Amino acid sequence: MEIVEFEPVMRILDEIINDRTVPKNIRAAAEESKANLNNNGDTWELRISTAIHILDEITNDPNMPLYARTKIWSVVSALEQKRRELS
């Protein structure tokens, strides 16, 4: 199985998770995405797709600060790029 590098993505997710100005539900979604990417039981494609789905669902949250939405979009973009590289 190919090893996929997620360090930049994980760093951004950690920033969101540790930012107490971001609403709890958004931090929880970032944590869930990060845990999903670390799930060794699934294929890379499934991990990435699930993480994208989780993050995509919260991007329309009206309580999300604009800077957090921008970070999430950058994570989703990076994950979509990784998914394309694996195809």
C-alpha cells in the first residue's frame, strides 16, 4: 500500500481543532476528519473521500468564522489533489 503524506493537512486541522474561537461542532468535524485520515483499516481513497465529505458538510455552517472556512477549503483542496494523485 502506498504511503500518503498528510502533514500539511494535519497541521491545518490541528490549528482548527485547537482554536477556541471556532465553534465546537466545527472543531469536532476537524477532529473526526483527522481521525478518519489516521484510520489504518481503510484504503487511502476511502479515508480521503470520507474526510472530504465530513469537511464539506460543515463549510456552509453560518457560525463558522471566515478564516476557518478558508482553512477548511484549503484542506479539502489538498485532499482532493491527493485523491487525484492516487487514481
